[in-house]
Amino acid sequence: MGTSLEGINVLVTGASGGIGGAIVEEVVRQGGFPLIHFGGNPDAAEDLLERIGGRGALVQADLSSREGPRALWERCLQQVSRMDAVVHNAGVRTEISIESDWDEWHAAWGREFQINVQAAADLNRLAIAHFSRRGAGKIISMASRAAQRGYSADALPYGVTKAALINMTKSIARSFGAQGIVAACIAPGWVRTEMAEEFISKHGLEAAVQDIPLGDIATPKEVAELVAFCLQPSQRSINGATLDINGGSYIR
């Protein structure tokens, strides 16, 4: 087992899903202590905690509510006395047509902004105050290739909210780097998650990989390893960066 994250306490939001679970497993493999956030799926979170041999703590919170992020942060500090990093992995993707009912349209945009952006902003506010007192801290946000190159019209809120995460990361990096706070984004393309499998079941694997030169989809472990790299104490100059992991389907 590696020890490059030894003694580091890491909050991973949306940790009960595929990418979140892989991040938690990699943090533990490298000696860190994950705070495993889940919303409404305690069974998946408990299964993950069992897989890592209990070397973590479960923290429940509803990030779709206004009070959810603050409750989550307080519950984390009930588990550990010091926070070292936050990984914003929680996110939702809503399919909503521009011809949809007006109320449904607004509800979809509002929910996606609350979970994908506002919850991250609230947690960042709390984390920045905590990290500033310590003179160190990492904020890693899970953005998307969609934020870089645009997205399909049937899921406009997703690409827009992920782009907002990238901009927030840049602003934090420029504003708080002098206080020892390092912020960076990961921008995956297709990853072998439930969302990808649903797409593949509808449209086939060829449709998913048609614009990926590698001809394959990333695994959650690949993404998790990149997140763990960003969490290394030695990696400070990634501050403000967005790291693409998309098989060459979008190259800047």
C-alpha cells in the first residue's frame, strides 16, 4: 500500500457512485482517510466502507438542499479535527428539452445548479476559511469534457454547470493561492459509469467511442489515480489547472 497521502483527511462528495467509490479506494490505498459523503444511498456507502476495511467515515447530507453543504461540513468536523482536502465529485445530469414545460425547465436548471455549483461553492467557502487558518488545503473539482467543448442540447444544464466549476476553480486559485490553498479541476470525457452504460445500452459502444482516438472509454480507476495525483502534498503548481482525461476526444 502506498503512503503518499498518509495522514491526509479527504472529503469526497458523491462517493457512493462509480467514480467517487474509485477515488475513495485510491485515497485509502495511498494512506489517506476518506470522508465518504452520500445522499440517499446508504447501502452503497456502507458497501464501500466495507470494501476499504472500514478505513474511512460515512457522512450523509442532501446537497440538493440549501442547508445540506453546511451540515455536511459540520459532520465532517465531528469525525476529524482537521480537513486537508475536498473532492467535489457529486453531480447530476438532467435531460431537459428547450421545448419542455417552462416550470420543468426552471426546476431542472435550478436543481442542477444547486447540486453541481451552489453546493460546491458553499463547501468551498467553508473549506477556504478552514484551510486559510492552517495555511494549506486542496480543492479538486470534477468538471467534464462537456465544459470544455460544449454539450448536447438535451442536457444544456450539465455542460453549463461544469463550466461554472472550472471558472470557480480558477478564481479560487488566483484569490487564495497565497494562503496555501491549491484548487484544480479534472475534466473527464466518457467514463465507465452507470451514465455511460445507459448511453451504451441505448446507442451502442461505437456511438460512445466514435470521436475518441483511443477507441475506448476511461475507467473510474484512471480518474481516481489522477485525483490522487492532484492530492499529493508535492503537487502545488497544478493550482488553477484543468486536467483533461478524455482519450484525445477534446484537445486544447
